[in-house]
Amino acid sequence: MKYLISLFFLIPIISFSQDDLLDEIDSDSTGTQYATAAFKGLKIVNFESTKLVAKDELTFIVSHRFGSIKNGIDTFFGLDEAVTRLNFVYGISEGVNIGVSRSSFLKIYDISTKYRLLRQEENGFPFTIVGYNSIIINTALDKDNLPLLKFKHRLGYTAQLLISRKVNTDFSIELAPTFFHDNYVVVDEQNNSQFAIGLGGRYKLTKRWSINADYGLHLNRASNSPFKNPLSIGLDLETGGHVFQMHFTNSQAMNTNGFLGQGAGDWSDGNIYFGFNLSRRF
């Protein structure tokens, strides 16, 4: 399995389209009309969206997930227990992005690639298809507690296919088949290789406001796992150079392996987290 995963990440990334996301131009020199702006943020809430950063553009995303609101005033509704993720995403071409991030949740470092394969066309191909891959390093694992720990146990991998459709001017949806692998799992019966299906959407309320939601269905979670499928809902506010996303979610982790594999909250008993993503492009 590890050799297949390594091969997957060595496959050359090929971009099949040319577009200017900064200006959201709707046509190329051949006159092909493309659907644009299905999503305004690089993420729907937790899941990656099919939006990419434009060529030579750098986007900086600050993400916070506060502690559970269930604890009430004792933790100031979670503000005392915040985790933070800092993420830099750069467009190396019109259809290929690279990213580097660091999260205080398990002190995880993340290196990612995101690349467009196909674009939704007006009166043509009905979907935008984007690939997403990442490698994470969990630096919080402690050798004192895990004496057999090796560097390889800190590693995890993600491979996603993001398939979106802008249904109309106001409504967009996305399906995200996902494979992720953790070399170390905290639940003994959990398979290291895990599978999930993500579903998300965006509905535009006004020119600048939209409501966003996403859900991840874990397909092979261990029967004794305490973790839950991630469900998130929130609002996006676009203000020129940045997008501000405010939301509630039952997962405090923000990288894909974390929110799909280790979402600890439960909407049914109020164990949820308030958070936000703030992106700024340069």
C-alpha cells in the first residue's frame, strides 16, 4: 500500500484549462463559455472547494476553531480552548496550486497540491473536477508514550476528487470522494486506510453573503470508534480582497485526516465548535 501511495503522489500534475480566477473571465480565445465562481472560498467549510488561487497569486488563510460551546461560561463558550491553522496557498499556474500549513491541533504540518482537471462549460461539460492531495506530519506524537515511534508513524496522506456543479446563479453543490491514510491511528481496530464521501453546497443570499454547509460520510469507521462524521454549517462574507467564513462544526481539527477521522463533537448533545476561516490574497 505504501508504494501505491508514493506512486500516487509522484504522478505529474497536468492542468487542462486556462482561466483568470482573479478577474473571473468567462471565456477563452476559442469562445468557450465556462461557469465561474461556484464557490468564493477555497474551502466550503471544512472540505476543499473547487476554487483555485490564480497564477502568481498568494493567499493566506487564518482558521480558528474554538472549544466546545457545550462547556458554557467555564471556557467562555470555547474561546479559552481555541486551535489555529495558518495556511499559505500559491498559484504556480492557472490550474495548479501548492499549499503549506501548520495547525496547533496535534501540531500538524501539511503540504498540499490542488489542480484542475476539467471545467464546467455553459451548454457543455456539466462539472468542474479538481484533484487534491496532501501529506501531513503529526509532530505531537510523543516517543515517551510511544517508545516504538518512528518518523513514518507521524505521516498521513489524503487524495480527493472534488466534483462541483454551479446549478444556477445562486446555488452550487460539490461531491468529494476521499481516501486518507494515517500511519498511526488512535483506535486499535481502525484501518489505517480510510474512505469517505464529502457533500457540500453554497447558496448565495445576497451579492456578498452566502450560506455554506458540508458533511463527510466515513465509510469504514471502526465500530468502537468514539469519533463522528463531520457536519458543518456557516456563512460566507466576501469583502473585496478577502473572504470571511463563520461557521459551526462538530470537528475541531481542520486538515482532512483530522476532521474526517477524529471529529469528536456531537450535534445531538450540543458538543459543537464555533470557528472561522479568514483568507487574504496578495
